[in-house]
Amino acid sequence: MPYLRRDVAFSLLLLTLLALGAIAVPLFSADDPRAMGDVVAQRFLPPLATDGHGVFHLLGTDRFGRDIFARTMLAARISLLIGLLGSLLAGAVGIAVGALSAWRGGLIDRLLMGAADAMLAIPRLILLLVGAALWRPGTLTVVAVLVATGWMAVARLVRAEVLGIRARPFVEAASALGAGPSRILWRHVLPNALGSATVAITLGVGGAILLESGLSFLGLGVQPPQPSWGNMIADGRDAIVIAPWVALAPGLALIATVVASTLLGDALRDRLAGESATTLRDRA
């Protein structure tokens, strides 16, 4: 059994617990995390407090008497869904564009890579803000904007890999055996070019979650009463002195998730690099 690094094991454990909490906690919460509670009796209760109805609040309540722990876990559903979906769809678009660009070459290659270079020259946050401002804020808008602004780096990685792989002898052998260009690309070339793209997509999950939280913080992402880590932090900034737990809980959850996703991406990159080095040594 291969050795599992401690940081990777911790990241997997953290993300697993977060996913389980996101599924289970809102289902078994005493109150609807999106509904306003008893503002008079439950407003800004500190962590580990019990309200007048006998309900225990692990992380306290916000200005509307809503349980922070339940809202943080419900927001985790949105953030994880948007992060995974946005990164995977952006990666799929990037893989398709990069493979097509490298395989067809010529004018198509210049047009596609020119478009990618033009979009990469503009800071992604600016593109996100423009896209979010043009369309109605919401979950689908955030995912669409993340996909539209996140495919370029993956496309360039895949293009470089495909250009290198198509010159290898097994591609010429497949062509000599009668395989068509499309079959060679999708069955022989592209599966061998997905290592770097997989790492980029994994690393992109944390970035997508962070960008979604930033948009929600600015009011351009997930809209209340649906909780998001970003809009929860925004709701708690005015009470940071008297009730710091309101913004601290979602902020810590956001940081932990992004760090865990980044550690997993780094571990995957190291593993693929090690396998590549082993393969080259064996061939030598």
C-alpha cells in the first residue's frame, strides 16, 4: 500500500468531514438555516450557548437568530458544488479547446490560442466582476462565469502536451494500422495528455471556491437568504467587534477548504512528476 503523506491524509479527512457535514447538518437542524429565528431571544448568541427554547448552538447565532453552524454547513454545499462544477466544466472546455488547437493547427490554432492569450492578459477577477454584473446574480451565473474565465490555462497545458505526444512513435504506429485522426486523438493521444490538466483542475477547485466567495461577498454571487461563505462573511463584518463568530466561522471554513484543495493538488502534481521520472529512468 503506497505511503500517504500526512498533509494529504489530513486534507482528505477534512474535506470528507466537511462534505458529510454539508449533507447531514442542515437536514437535522432544529430550525431552517435560511429562515429568520427568534430575533429577540436568539440574536447574537455566543458559541456553545443554549437559547430560550433549549436549542444548543455550537457556533452561536447571527443578528437574525439563525444558527451559524447549520448555515456554515449549508453554505458548504453551495461552495463545494460551485467549486467542483466550475472547475470541472472549465477543465472540460480547456481540454477540448487545447486538443483541437494542437491537433488541427494552422488558422484554428492561432485563433483559439489568440483568444486564450487575450483572456489571460485580463485579470480573472475583472472578468468575473464584469460577467457577474452583466447577468442576474445567482448560482448558475457564478458557475457560467467561472467556466467562461477559467478554461484558458488548461487549454494551453493540453495543447503543449498534445503537441509533444503526437510526435511519439506509437502515434505513427496507430496511423499505420489504419486508425483515423479522430480515433488517434481521443483514444491514444488525449488520455496520455491529461496529467497536467488533472492537476490544474484539482488546484482550480480551491481557486473557484475562493472566487465564488469573493463574488458573494460583493453581492454579485449567491443571494440571501441562501447562505454562502462569502455572503455570511459580508453579513458578519458589521458585527465583527461584538460578535466575531458570525464572520469567523465561515471564514475559517473557507480557508480550510481552499488549503486542503491546494494540498491535494500539490500532492497529485508530485505523484505524477514522480511517475514520469520513474518512467523515463526505466526507459533509459
